[in-house]
Amino acid sequence: MRGTSSTSFAEVVQQAQSVFATDGLSLDSTADELFAIADAIDSSNQLVRLLSDSGRDAEVKESAVRALLTGKVSDAALGLTLEVVRRRWSEQEDILDALERLGVTALLEQSERESVLGQVEEELFQVSRLIDDSAELSSSFDDIRGDPAARGRVVRTLLEGRVHRLTGALAVRAVSRRTELKPSRRVREIAEFASDRRRRLLAVVETSRPLDEAQQSRLAAVLAGIYGREVQMNLEVSQDVVGGLRIHVGDDLYDATVLARLAQAREHLVS
């Protein structure tokens, strides 16, 4: 996703993190519902055009979604779908991608809770390579190109008992989406999404001197509060940091060094 769609999806994911934290919510079931909703919308060109039309009033889109889904899916899945249709999307397909990625995000969130995100990521890359390297499997997918559900059944049978259940669910979804992309590429995309998620959870903390255990615990609690999940910290002592600390989490930078504060004061004085 790019431009407006990228911004909209980031906003939706932020809302989703709160929903996923709801006590008693099954993330596996929520993901299944989001995938099914994406497929149901995709089955109707008229509905896709309606929900992705930036010129349409949001209330019209919401009414269409409620009429389609109320009483058929959980409140969590319905609420997230409404969050998606309320926003603007650059391309018609982006609204379907957003719903699917929310489902993928739910399963990756569950993999984090089970401490198997790294395993799931690696297994997805392996499944992608397996599909590419197997002429028989590639030929089978070509034969059932027009039946995504059949591709999903093939992958489910192939992977059952050989990979983590979350890997299997993600791989099955990857090949079951109606798309022109090759199945192996679809699986790899989700593996890369998992890889990106792992990197976002890594905080590189630069300090002028080592932090003691109490300081590390307090910092970890602050970062967990910001990101809504545990953040792994990589601690580094750097001569460039004169007092305070500098924290990188993905694209986010938190700079609380003495030099940064002096620079801010200097900018304020000359402005």
C-alpha cells in the first residue's frame, strides 16, 4: 500500500491493537472472520466499488456493511470492518488488502503471545521456497488456478502436522485469495510482513553508560505502554550519547540526550 492507503491502514492497525487486547477474544476466530469478510466483499464487484469509493458518504458504506454482517460475525470483526470502510483508500483492491492484513495481523499477534513469531516467520519462508522448488506442486496450482479454495485445501493437507498451526493458517490464506500473484509470492509476502513486525518490536537503546536492571525494567514498561506489547531491547553504550538516551523502534526515534535538549534550546532561542 502507498500514500493514502498506507496512512489509513496504519490508523486501522492502531485501532485493531486495542480490539485484539480484549479479554477473551479469540484472535484465530477473528482472523477467520476477517478473511471471510474480505472474500464476501470480493465476490461482489458492486460492493467493492461502493466501499472503496472515496466520494461516497461514510454512512452509506457503514449501512451496507451492517446489513451484510450484523448477526453473522463477532462485534470485533464487524467493528474492524467499519473502521476500514470509514477511511480513504488509493486503490479499489486496497480495501480488500486491508481486511486481509488485519486478519494476518491478528494471527501474528497470537504468534507473539505464544512466543512463536520467529518460528512462524521462518516456516512461511520455507513454505514459499517449497512451492517454488516443487514442479509437481506448481503444476497442481496451475491446474486449479480458478479455484483458490482448492489451492488452500492442497496446502492444508501438505502442511498438516509439519508446521505450527498459525503458519498453516497463514499459508492457507495466502494461497486461497483470488489474485494474479503466484502462490509462493503470496506466502512470501506474509512472511515478510511477519519479518517487519519482528523488527518493529526491537528497540535499539543507546546510552552514555550501562542501565541497571531497575532502569531497564522501567524503560521496558514505558515502551510496552507505548506499543501495546512487550518490546525487546538491544542495549548499547555509545560515546555519541552525552547523558540521557536515544531509542530507535523501527522508524520511530526517541532522543532524550543532553545534546538533543541543547539543540532544541538553541533552535528556540534563534527562532
